[in-house]
Amino acid sequence: AFAQGFLEDKLKQFYKSDPVPEK
């Protein structure tokens, strides 16, 4: 869904900024 893709994109940016991603 659109919401899923939007959240996924935000998470990618967050993880990329995070030195130690939970996943």
C-alpha cells in the first residue's frame, strides 16, 4: 500500500542514519 511504501522509505532513511540498525 502507499502508506507501507511511505513508512518503508522513512525507515530506510532512519536506519541509514542510525549506526546500529535494529534489523
